[in-house]
Amino acid sequence: MHELSITQNIVALVSERAEGHRVTRVTVEIGKLNAIVPDAIQFCFGPCTKGTALEGAQLEIHEIAGRGRCRECGRELKLTQPYGQCACGSFHIECISGDQMRIKEMEVA
Amino acid sequence: MCTSCGCSEHAHPTVTVFQDGRPVRIENHDPHTHSHAHAHHAHSHEHESGTTIPLEADILAKNDLLAQRNRGWFEGRNILALNLVSSPGSGKTTVLEKTILQLAGDIPIHVIGGDQATTNDAERIQATGCRVAQINTGAGCHLDAHMLAHGLDELQPPPDSVVLIENVGNLVCPALFDLGEFCKVAILSVTEGEDKPVKYPHMFRAAQVMLLNKIDLLPHVDFNVERCINLARQVNPDITVFQISATRGDGMEAWYQWLKDHLPTHPPGLTTEAT
């Protein structure tokens, strides 16, 4: 359900930056390690943009795969969850990718 | 439009201060949020047909900005703020009641509680003699930094005190929203599954402390404490775990001591106590 808040944040931020221009496309990056369902963001986007500069805009969501780095040995590893175990046995894994939630760009008419 | 909370026309969050019973609507507009960061601002780009404008902005930037403001507000007042998170029914309110009753004589404690609806928890907290504000999030599934700022405005906790924030019972959404607290304290009870830390890894990774509550019920439930703590440490190797029974008092001393040990210390020359 936090996808609604997140979508509202996207719409508010993009509306502000658009400075009154009509927005036709918004591109966001959502890391796969976040507890965020991209389909739910898409679902919320239409209703949230109603009456804003983003009404009718297309939303592109790029999902970013998870990567971590072991704090003990420095090795990098793939992550499918926001935690993991390194081949050296350590659970001290720093997430280096896949936890982002960023608005990359917008296209204005 | 409010960019921080889930305000909508049908579900306005409100904050109720129990000392005077006023429910105050959290307006879906906060003048403070208008000073948006201008880094990466696209003023210089032409707004022509089909122009792509790079934004490179964190989606939760406004919440994070407000959270940092709250954090500064706490630091400036020497206030320890803890964000208590758990599923519904883990015993958060009982932990709060017991903590307040135990420490109230030594440390002023204020509580800001979040629930979708009702002031039931705030009434329980107020019965302990503690000042409390209840935030009803309406449709919202978590507290955010904007709501907390309104709660603090209404509650006005004094310097050198503790603010305990009882978040909405939910192990998913509150993990994403920084409120400006010192740390999150996750409460898990032994009547829940022992694998909750790996089922809801974001929350247990975001928390610095886990209170494993209701241990008085261990003889009656199938719950492997050691496995639960191991799973929590897989998700978050640095998590501090206290095994407690808030109703019976087991293990609570260690939690109280942790809390006392984390009270902010005065910077030299700024002590408010008479010397």
C-alpha cells in the first residue's frame, strides 16, 4: 500500500520540476531489493496524475537488479533479497545496488 | 498536494493531543516543503516539444529532507526518539506502558502513536500519566516525517526527554519511511512465526534493536528462539536483541538500561542542569 505514497511523491516531484509544462513521459528506477511492486506503482499512476501536469503521461519503470559487497572480504555478490551470505560465510553484506528509488527523467511536451 | 503523507480527499490524517482532546487535521500542505533542493534543477533546459529533462531525484527526497529536519529538532533539544515498529498485536502498547511506568520518574517520556483509526492506544498510554498525541493516518499504512513533524508541533516535548513513536502496526511500509528517529526498534512476539525476520527483511534490516516479546508464552507455543535470533542476524548481523515479557517483566531491565545508555549527552558547555 505504500506504493500509493510513492506514486504521489513521484507525481508531486515531477509536477514541481515541470513548472507548468505538460509532461508526456516519466522514467523511474526501482531497485528489486525494495519492497515495492512496480505493477502497483503503474496502477496508482493514472489516478494520481489526474488533474496534474502528468495527466496522460506514460510511466516507464526500470527495475534494477540487486548487488551487494561483503564487508569482511570485499567480494561482490548478486542479491535477490536485501540480505545474503558471502562465499566467505559472512552475512555482513552492504547493498551497493538494487535499493534505489529514483526519478531518472521526464519528457515535456 | 502533500508530497509526504498519504493525504487524499477521503482520508485526512489527524493528530489528537490527549491533554485537550483536540483532533487537528494534518493539512495536505506543508510550507516547509517548498524549499526544495535545487541540485539537478532543470531551469536551463528548454521546454520544447518532446524535450527530455534529466531529474535524478530520489523519490522519497522530501520525506528524507523532513526526516533530517526532525532529526535536527531532536538533537537540538537533546531528545532520544525511537520508532517502534511491529506487526499488529505484538505488544507494542504494553511495552510502551511498562517502559513509561518504569522510567517516568527519571526521564520525561512523550508518545506519538500512529494507527489508521481510533484513539484506543493513546487512551491506554495516557492512563500512565504520559503526554501523548495520536496520529490517525486514515488510509495510510505508515507514519511519515511530515506527520511526525505535525505530531511534535502539537505535543511539544521538552528538552532532555524521550519521544517514543508507536508506528502503525505493519512490518512492510514503515521500513521505507525515515521519521528522523535515532533508530527503529522492531518488536516481534513469540506468538508470531519465528521466520518473520526473513519474511520481512526490510524491517529487521532497518531496525537497530529487536525486542522479542511474550517470552512468558514460550512453554505454550512452537517457537524456536535461537532460530529466530539467527535469522534476524542473517538479515542484520548488528541487531541488538532483548528477550522480554512486557506483561510479566522478564528481561525488561536490560531494555530499560539500553534506553538509558542511549540518552543523548549534553555537548560541553550546553548543559541545562545547575552545576
